[in-house]
Amino acid sequence: MSENAPERKLLGEDPQLTAAQVAELAGLPLEKARRLWRTLGFPEQGDERAYTHADVTALGLMAELLGEGVIDFDAALNVARGVGLTMARLADWEVGELVSHVNDAFVEQTAGKGGDATPWLIERFGPQFENFLIYAWRRHLSAAVARMQAVRAIDSDPHTTDLCVGFADIVGFTALSNEVTRERIGELVDIFEARCGDVITREQGRLIKSMGDAVLFVNDDPMAAFATAEGIINVIGRDPRMPDVRVGLATGSVVLRLGDVFGPPVNLAARLTQVARRNRIIVDHATADLLPADEIEARPLPPRPVRGFGVVEPVAVRRA
């Protein structure tokens, strides 16, 4: 089997078109086609025949949306950027997770006849992976539409809403990463992200992003956000095999963009973890005021300077 077989299997055909040909067939100016291609996260290939008819179809969809006036070019770039970043990370994640397991299965199922496991994996399971991806995308799209409709019902600006933002990070991660093996630190990060994700989903929240030693999440309900923070401490900080964690919560108006959230509550939640004790939850006054006093004990801490916010009076919270 040729060295290009996996690429051909994934792309559906051997690359045979130049960038200029793709742009012409898609109905886009060459510079706009190149810009979309770069924004998707792919390097340009000059005048090489490095493209397929699938590239024409993809850019043709953008050309159609632009031509109908559904979106402008800036919006098209934003969509391309979001898709590119998400798919790049997903692809790296899947390949990295599977590579350590594929060879053993390949040897076992081919009776040790030799060969390359990659084409075998693509041939055997490629369509199933694609179907699983589409299924998950449709489910998440449905949830995103429901969230957008809920926001529009109470606010004229669907990109801005009030949320409780949570930030949880591993205590002393840098020092820890210098003390343990790469395999161990990778295992810790995987467990941290998986357990945090489970707790966030269980409490009806949304994991915005994970950054190795930290996770950012949001929830419509501050009490559910508190339960999320409490759950993260229980499954990470209370586990003697795992490092300690700190969690900060802040509530207020945030901007939703490209699957991410921006605004003062996001920054404040992250800053609050820097003043939190190990395995404790620190919140701002806006969040503390929204938590039920009969269930949650709130204790104001001494005012202290917080970068970007001046002097802030954090609040330590726990179950009453």
C-alpha cells in the first residue's frame, strides 16, 4: 500500500487541484479562498496540486452563504476559525489517544502478518468515527440552539447574558510537573479533565475549555455552579492520589463568542483561585448574594488587591 494511502482514504481522492483551480470552481476570489484555507488552520501549498474536490465543496458552501447574504466575509472567517481550532484539537486528541492501543489490536486481528496499522484503522473504523462525530455535533448544536433561544427570550442581545463562571485549577502544577514522570503528569491531567467534565455536566453546566491544569465552566444557576465547584473538590482534592485544587466563582454579564466566554466574571473567577486556600471555594459578592443563606455559609475574607480589579473582598463559601 502506498505511503499516501491513509491520506487518500481520508480525503476520498488524491490531491490534484491547485489553489487557483479550487477558488475558481468554488466561485471565490483566490485571495479569499486562501484566507479561508489559512483560517481553517491549513498551511498554503503555493501552486502545488495539493487540493481535492472536497476542498471545492467546502469553500463552495462558504461562497454560497456569502452570495446569498446569509453571512459576510468576517463572519465566514469566524466560523472557519472556530471549526478549524475545534477539529484540529479533536483530531490530535483522537490520534494521541488511539495510537497507543491500535498496534496491539492490529497485530491481534491480523494474526501478526505485519503491515501498517494506520490504513487498517481508517479502513475499518473511519466511517464509524465520522458518524459518531456527526451525532455528537448534532446533539451539541441542538443544545446550543436551545440556549440561544432561551437567551433571546429574555435579552435582545443573544451574544451577552448573565452567567456564573467557574474556574478550577490544580495547586502547584508547575512544581508537580517537574517532580513526576511525563506519563504520570499526563495521567493526572486526563483524570482531572475527565472528572471535572463529569461533574460539570451532572450539574447542568457547560465546560468551556480545559487548559491542562485548569478548567473553565459556566452555569445559569449560581447554586448549581457551587455544587459543581464542590463536586470538583470532592473528586479531585479529596482523592489522596490526586493533587489539591482551588475553585473560584464569579457572576455577571459575559459575552458568548466562538464557543468561549469573555468578560469581567471570567477574569475574576480565575483571579479568585489565586487567593483561595487548597480545596476551598472562593466567590465574589455577586455570587454570594445569589446563594441561599439557609444552605450556604458565606464568610467575607479580608480585602486584598486583585490584578485588574483593584481591592476586592473575596467570600469563602461552604455548606451550612
